[in-house]
Amino acid sequence: MDSSLAIAGIGVLGTLAASTLSPLISERSKRREFDRARAERLEQAERDESRVRRLELREGYIAFNAAARDYHRALRAWSYATDNGTEQAAESVELPQTRQAFQTAYAEAQMIVTAPVLVLAQQIARGLADAWAILKHREDGTHDPVTDTTERCREILNDVWAPLTAIRVAMRGDLQLPTAVDRSADPG
């Protein structure tokens, strides 16, 4: 009888232990499932945030590149118009708009671009501002005839072409796109 009592006691203890441990095991399983689902949601949120950041960066890069090239082209046209004596027509319509578009795109770029791209953007902005200043001083009659020449303006614009090319390569690299660029394109 002792063995049957021991067997019955073990059975009762097993039943009690199972009823006690079963909710604990179930709770542990639910906790793991909850943690796994939470980790998946966090990973998805990170992927979504990364995708949004990449789209913002792409849009900013497109805006800056287009505005810088347009402003560069408009300044070059103004420098030639100055030589031809038609600068009022060239400056009055297109240049203020392209200059404003560039300044807006540059301001946005300062907030979103990576450090290597920002260094190039600063070089471009500085060069374009220098070219603008020469032409504006010539228009105002406050220029130095020795240093503020249209030839010097065009030299500055030619010098800006290298960072304009380099920034496109850097931007494409940031966006994980192929970076091969035809460097033989005419700067004007």
C-alpha cells in the first residue's frame, strides 16, 4: 500500500505542478511572442524611417543639384550678356529667380546633407556668391576694373565646375547609386 500511496502522491503532485507550471510556461511563451513582435515592429519602423530619410535626402540632392546648375548657367549667361551690353535683360528676369532657388536649396541642404557633401556645397555656394558679387559690382558701377572682370567671373565659374561634378558623385554615393560620371561635360 505504501507504493500505491507514493504513486498516488506523485500523481497528485504532478497534477498540481502541471496546473501551476502550465500558466507560467504559457506566460513565458506569450512574453517571447510579444517581444518578438515588438522587435519586428521596431525593425519595420527603423526601415520605414530609413526609407523616408533616404527619400528626403534624394529630394534635397535633386533640388540642390538642379538649383546650383541653373544658377551657374544663369551667372555665366549674365557674364556674357555684360560683355555684349545686354545685362539688364539677362539679369532682370531669370537671375533673381535662379539665385533665390539656389539659396533655398542650399539652406535646405545645410540641414540634411552628409558632411562630405556639405563641404562641396559650401565651395559651390562660395564660388557662385563670388561670381554674383563681381557681376553685381559691375552693374552697380562699384567694381574694381582690375579684379572685377567678366573674365575673372568666368574663371570662378569654371572653378566651381569641379565641385559641381564632385558633389554629384558624392550625392550618388550617399544614395547608394553608381557613381560613374562623365567628367568631360562642358561646364557652360
